[in-house]
Amino acid sequence: MFELSPSTGYNALAMKKNVKEPCDFCDGRLEPRHVTVDCRRGGALKVIEHVPALVCNHCGERYYSATTMKTMEAIAKGDRTRKRFIRVPVSKFEVVA
Ligand SMILES: [Zn+2]
């Protein structure tokens, strides 16, 4: 199992079948969208673009289907679908005046 960064709003639940169903965390409505997911695997960071998800229009929570989760895991494991590299700056959390 790979890990998604907290910033991606990872939700392991299977994608809700009814799009009109409200979010588990607020009263927002879920809309089908394509999102970018950051996943970490053994210290390596991979970015997967164009992932189908249901996104809450209020809190931004994302819901992925079980199939999508499996596909993301397979993509995170291998290099076959890699399109390009990006440079990512890494910062330490500290108070900036
Ligand atoms: Zn919500």
C-alpha cells in the first residue's frame, strides 16, 4: 500500500455511487472531477495527474473508487506510465518573518 500526502485529502472509502450524495465530513455536494495526486512510496514522491475522483465542493475532500485506488497503486509501483519529471522544492516548517 502506498501513502498519499495529507495535503491530497486521501480518503480510502470506495467512491460513492450516487454523485448527489453529500460529503461524509460536511454538507457539501460531490462533483466528478479529475485531480492530481501526490503519492509517496519508499521515500520516492510520484505525482499522478488526471485521476478521476469525486470532490466535495465545500471542504475539498476527495473520494476515489476501489478501481481507481488499485490503478494508482499500480502506477506508483512502476515507471511505465511516466510522462515527465518535475522539480519539487522541499522546505522545513519554520516561522517566516
Ligand atoms: Zn465536504
